[in-house]
Amino acid sequence: MEPVAGHPRRGQLKTGDPLTEPKTIAATPAASEDDARTVVVSMYQAQKKIYARAVSGWFARWRWALVWATQIIFYGLPWLQWAGRPAVLFDLPSRRFYVFNLVLYPQDFIYLTGLLIISAYALFLFTTVAGRLWCGYACPQTVYTEIFMWVERHIEGDRPRRQKLDAAPWSLNKLWRKTAKQAAWIAIGLWTGFTFVGYFTPIRSLGGAVLAFGLGPWELFWILFYGLATYGNAGWLREQVCKYMCPYARFQSVMFDRDTLIISYDAERGDPRGTRGRKTDLKAANLGHCIDCGLCVEVCPTGIDIRNGLQYECIGCAACIDVCNGVMDKMQYPRGLIRYDTLEGMDKHLGRAQEIKRIFRPRVIGYGLVLLLICGALLVSLLMRSPFRVDVVRDRGVLSRVVDDGWVENVYRLQLMNASESEQRYRITARGLPGLATDLKTDIEIGSAQARWVPLALRVPPEAAASVGPGSHGVEFVVERIAASADEASRTQVEKSTFMVPR
């Protein structure tokens, strides 16, 4: 294989790399060719640290806007109060989940399933249209890495100063800068872990427990675990999470096509590359617009060279676009040497209007329609959701028995779940068999967002039991929520069960 100058292009390997070339020991003149042997070199190579340079520009501002938006929501929601409780709280011990005015129970798991399906289809849709937008702007790994790198730059300096600091011997200056950086990273990680646990334990009481050193074992474990994960992923692993641990980088290609908007280098305009002055005649010097400054590599958080074409490591953050546009401005060249474009648009020189028309292709329309249908179904289901739930469980110990004067009795347990924020009264009746009666004489009262098991028995007179015959017969429990005022409508829910008549 011939040596390749500069960075290897896609599909090429650098000569001399111990990962790509085994070392061969030639046979001595006295030895036969069979004595020549190959020494196997370890496939492990230490990860070279990436020093990403700070960048400013239109896309960088958008990325920071998403950082602020996502973190205000994440850190702020646990502190927001709603009807005297946290607005969002996943109360696992009580098995109740509060989302503003919604009170969800484990039986409402279908809504979580719908939310996950919506997230998946939204990811498919956005990836097909515009590549890795999620990775580049809103993924937690990207967001926290951006925050940690901001801290690092403000304490240790930008790329050249960080490189110089790491190469220098230990001194008081290096010690305090490294210590301050690590302390800030740990503080951010612990606060993130504390906020995460605040979604499962009311954060105000959790804060009091932290100050009083009274955390329970599980709260302490998850604060430290989530904090350590944030610290490790954003502070140390960084691009390695995107390159080696995240599965999305590996299967993104199946969602790309030639009309997917990706970050592209215009080789036709940029090559041949080379340094030059601002007033150099490009035609006479046989040069393209790329001055081969390497800044697009220095700002890349994953350390790739976008000029070598699309690579799976590219997270679509557009840092290379911002820095290249800045260079083009200084050189008084047109912007867009590196830009968001499609493969079809690059090859056929399509205009922006033509590329926008090509967005509405069968795959995109299919994803969009499915996404709209699922969102609509989930919204309708939430709007039509009953403010209470009923589960009927038969008493397995006594399926059926004959009691006073030949009456046939079956025993049940009803779980009533009040999903509203106020106390409610319920009336339980039954129907389905002649003379069917329940032993409940009073209405049932259940507090706000509470659940209660109600034991009850259904009975039928002997003549009714004889007329329907032995075996299993269908019955219905009718649970009516009694309106507390004239302005409030009553609601009724019907649950089916069976009534056993013995032989």
C-alpha cells in the first residue's frame, strides 16, 4: 500500500500504523523462506487526546441555545410546584407518576410505550431529513460535553494553552488549574445526580436530607452513580462515547440516502488545497478555496477531517462549518466551502429550493404520517382518559359458595384508583344476572391521587341460580363517580368479570 499524504481518506489506512501493518522479520541468508516469521502486534492503541478549539458562529449559538433550553427544563422541573406537589414526580414506592395535572398508574404504561414510539419515529424522521441533528445539538452527551469543555477552557485556556499546560511539568500553576477543573466537573456531576434523583424523591425534602446528612442508601447510590456517569462521560470519555459506545453512530447509515442533509466539504471548489496569500491568483497557482489551515479538524469534537468525506464519527455539530466560514470571510471567498448539503445536491449542483422540494420523498412522508397518527392517537387517548380506574380481581380462595337460604355468593376485590387531584366518591353496583345484588351499602370515598382495595360480594337468589344453570356467567361492575357539584359531570366506568354458579 502506498503512503497517503495527510489524513487518510475514507477506505484508506495510514502506512506505518502498528494497527494496520504487522512487523515481518526477514529470514537470514542461512535460513529457508519457511523460517521467515511474522510478529503479531497488539491491536490496542492508546487513545490520542483531542484538544477541541473554541468556535463561534451561527451554529455554535444554536447549540448553546439548545444547551440552555434543555438544562433549564432538566434542572428546573423538579423544583416546579403544582397543586401543592412537584409538577413532575415519579413516586415509585406509591406507584404513582405525576406529570402536571396527570396522575398515572402502572396500568397506564401504554402512554410510556407511546412516548417511546414517538421518540423513535421522530429520530428516524429527523435523521432521514437532516442527519444527526439530535447528536449535534440536543443529545445529553453533546450537551454535557459542551458544558464541561466550557469549564475547561475558562480554567485552562483554549487549545494551544491546554496543550502547553499538559506538556509542561507539574507546577503550582498546573496543580491549581487541574484541581479547579476537576472540582468544577465533580460539582456539576453531583448536582446533575441530585437533580436526577429529584424526579423520584421530592427535591425539597431531598435537599433537606442532603444538608442533614440523612440520605437513604438508594438516594445516595443514585446521586453518586448518575453524578459519576456525567463526570466520566462528559469529562473524560467524550468523543469515545459517540464513536464506540453509542449504537446510533453504527446504524445511522441505513436511515441516510442521497437526499439527506449532511455536513459536506465541496471538494470541487476547495481542491487543490494549499496555503496562499489573500491576493494570490488561484488559477495561476492552481489552487482551490481550501487554504489547508486544519481548523476544521481542530474544532471537531471527535477529531475527524470532514474533507475526507462523511464518516460515522461525525455528530453533525457544524463546528467545522462555523470555523470554515470565518476563514472564508477573512480570505474574502464565498462562504459554504463546508456546509449542510445533500450528496445529490453536491453532485448535480442543485439549488436550495430544489433540495427543499426533494425533502418530501416517500420515506419522509411515511415517517411523518406514522408519527402524526401515533401523536394523534396518544393525544385523543389522554383527552378521553377516565379520571379514575377500576380493576376487578376474583377471590381465588373461594370461587363460589352457597350461603343463607340458598343464595349463591362470589367474592371479589375491586381496586379503585382516583387519578384526580381532589377527593372523590364512588357508587358500585352490578348487573348481568337476574336478582344480582352487592353487599355494599355505602359509597366509597377515596382521597386525591389515592388507590384503595374494596372487598365485596355478589349474590344471586336460588331461583335465579337455577334458571341460569351451573358454570361461569358474565357480569359487569358499574362504578359511578358521584359529582361533587352541579358544575361537575358524573362519570361511569364498566368492568367485566364472571360469576360462578356451583353444580
